Amino acid sequence: MPQPARSSRTNAVPDAPESAAGSRAAAQRLKMRRELAAAAMDLFSAKGYEATTVDEIAARAGVARRTFFRHFRSKEEAIFPDHDDTLVRAEAVLNAAPPHEHPLDTVCRGIKEVMKMYAGSPTVSVARYKLTREVPTLREAEIASVARYERLFTRYLLGHFDEHDHQPGNDDPLLAEVAASAVVTAHNHVLRRWLRAGGQGDVETQLDHAFAIVRETFGSGIGAGRTAKPKPAAASVSTSDEVLVAVARTDAPLDEIMQTIKQALKNK
């Protein structure tokens, strides 16, 4: 006797608790990282970066030294608690992009996750910006974080083109890499201007304006060097005695198919 098919919902049930547990763990991890970051910021501002130790940061946050090193490799990393999670969110935007969307538009949406991180806590972001201007080590750590986003977006854009295709007139690989840098530069320009203004102003509108300039400069060029492949006919018709057989593309407009059939009947 045949067995009834299993419902797909049955397999999904055990995953729900694990997913919920994973979300809670991620939230707790981010909360701890932010508490350590707040403690580090307070101490750096009060004592100075060089005079502050990891032990003092951990004590201010109410945790052990080993807990600090479970979250950060060094004290300079402690004031950037959100970059890892933001990088994951930005990559998720790229991975979920609709197939019809221009890849440059997708990258612009992805880097908005970075701006959301800063705009979500203006006071903290402004204080961190001032601190990184004063401490070269922190500035270098910030530059390294920004470079991770640029590598992510460059890989994404290059993934849409043949990096080894150097045929005359095809500048897609070059434009893809330059465009990724331009998106990050535009974002950083708007971000710095917003931070210097004390976190005031409509940063999203400013960012959209900057991205519009990038799209206008690079968007139309990406893909322009490619030779368009001729689109196959909507339908093909063959006849044998009194039988007419039509084969059509699934995406072909109905009126084109009918026109092809009518023409074949006229010629018969």
C-alpha cells in the first residue's frame, strides 16, 4: 500500500526552535559587544586611548578579561562593535537581489546598511568619529573595516562580468571595480559630512543624491561594451501535407506567434 506523501511543513517544525535560539544568541552577542564598546569609549575619552587597558574596559563593562577577547581581538576593535553584523546584512542584500535589478543599484542598497548602522546611534557615531580623528591606531582600524565593504561590493560587481574578458571595447571589468570604489567613496563622503555636522540633517536624502551621481557616471557604461546577442524568432513553423507545426518561445508575445502562423498559412 503506498505511503502518503509527507508534508513539507513537518520537516520545517524542528528548525524553528533552533532558529529562534540562534537569533537570541546573536542578539545577546551584539548586546555584549555594544556594552564593551560603550565602556571602551568612556575610558578612551576619560583617560586617553594609550592609557586605557583591556582589563579596565572589561571591568567597566562588568565582565572578565577572557569575555572581552571572545568578542574583540584588541582594544582598538572595541569601538567598532557593529561592523561584522553590518557586513553580513549588506551581503544578504546582495544575495537577495532581484534578477532584473542593475547590479550597481544593488550595491547602493547594500551599502545603505552601513549608513543605517551609523544613523541608528548618532551620538555614539559622532563621538567615535572624533576619537578616530585623534588616535591614528583607531583611524587605521576604521580604514580596515571600510576596506572589507569595498571588497564585498567589488566581488559582487565583478561576479556579473567576465573579469578575464579583455576584448576591445569591453570595459565592464574595469568599470565594475571602479564603480564599487565610487559607491564606497560616495557613502563615506556623505557620512563624514553628516558626522562633522554633529549627526544632523537628512543623511538618507544626501546619500541618494550621491548614489544618483555614481549611477549616472558608471551605470550606463557597465554592459555597454557587450555585443547584444540576436533574439531568436518568436516562433518557427514547419508544414507537412495538411499539417502545420509551430514551435514558439515561452516568452514570445502571442501576437508575434499568430503573425508567424498566418504568414506560414499564406505561403502554403
